Amino acid sequence: MSLVTEAPARPDGRRARGDSTRRAILGRAMQLASAEGLEDLSIARLAGDLGMSKSGLFAHFGSKEQLQLSTVRAARRVFSDEAVTPAMAAKKGIERLDALIAAWHEYISSDTFAGGCLLMEAAAEFDNRPGPVRDLIAETMGMWMGLLVEQAERAVERGELAAGTDPAQLAWELHAFGLALNWDRQLNDASGAPDRAATAVRTRLEAAATPKGRRRLARADSVVSPRFLRPAADADRPGSPGTRH
């Protein structure tokens, strides 16, 4: 029997530095894209902002489209961490649905991105531009809507929402309140927009809820829930491994 053991692998310093640089690039790219749009993202602009050479930055992405795609993946990981994961402690059904919307509104109302929710901005910018960037944005938003519909369906099954409730319609309306919140904050700098959005959500949920559902809403903490869009193979979130709105 051999007593020789394999020496532990040494950390790859170059890879660690490369990952750190990529996170810094994407962090700046998300801020620029939220305020100025994904189309205005350029390798030259980012290189200048970060004090890098264009060739050095190009080596991380290879093309403007790849930079845009990586920026969207990074943004959806931020979305997952801030607007979804916080609802994980809420019970499935009406409480989790309420918690997801509350966390999403908190994310929209925060200063995470200089120009508001990057995913909303990107959806408006690319809604009529076919291609991989639009497809990724649509996939991301579809996953978010699917999560809302799923919790509305659970709430109907649990007797928390009236039997005739259309889960897809309810999710669509709740999502619209978030879009209005982002619009009012960004265009009008409306300090009262979060309260208006919260009132709209609660009024709509209580109107659709059964007595059982209203009791659960009354006791809900509006904590936020787990799971979400996270393609495991992309370390595009600054400060985090992996990625996934």
C-alpha cells in the first residue's frame, strides 16, 4: 500500500484575478445599461471607465453581443438574490405570492441600479429586436411570471383565492403594478410610488382572496422566497458564483 498522497492543488491566481476583473466589468456594465441602455454598452466605454485596455476587456467577452448577454445574466442573478430569495421563508400560496411581490417592489424602490430595474429597461429596449439578447430577456421575464402564476395556482388549490380566480390574469395584474412603480419612480421621482403600489397589490389580493386567504395575508410578514432563474454555469454576478429575472 502506498503512503504517498497527492499534494493539494494550488489556487489558480490568474483565474481568480480574471474572475474578479469580469465581476468588476459586469458590475459597471449593469449600471451603465440600466441608465443608458444595453445598446449603448461598448467595450471601448467600459475599458475607459475601468482603466483597462480594449483588448484586455475584449478577451473576457469577444463581442458586444456577448457582453450584452453576460450583462443580462448578471442582472437576473441580482434580481434573483434581491427580489426572489428573500421570499423563501413565506408559505407557498397567497403568502408567498404576496412576499414575492413585496420583495420585488423593495428591489425596484432601491438604488441597486442607477437607472431602475435593468431587466425592465432591457425588455422595453429589445421588445421588437429579434435575436439572442431579446430571447434571453423574454426567457427571464417568462420565468418570473411563471413563478407568480405558480403561487397563485397554489393559493387557489389551498382555498386562499376564490375558486374562479384565473391565476395567469392575477399574476399579470400584479406584475403591472410593479411596472407602474418603476415608471413612476424613474420618470416622476415619485416618493409615494411604493406605497401606492403596495396598496394596489393588497387591494387586488384581498378582493380575490377567500376569508382564509385574507387571514393569511393579515398575518403574513411579506418575507421573500427562494429558488429562481439561476443557470449554474455562468459566474456573471459580481461577487457571486453562477447566474439567473
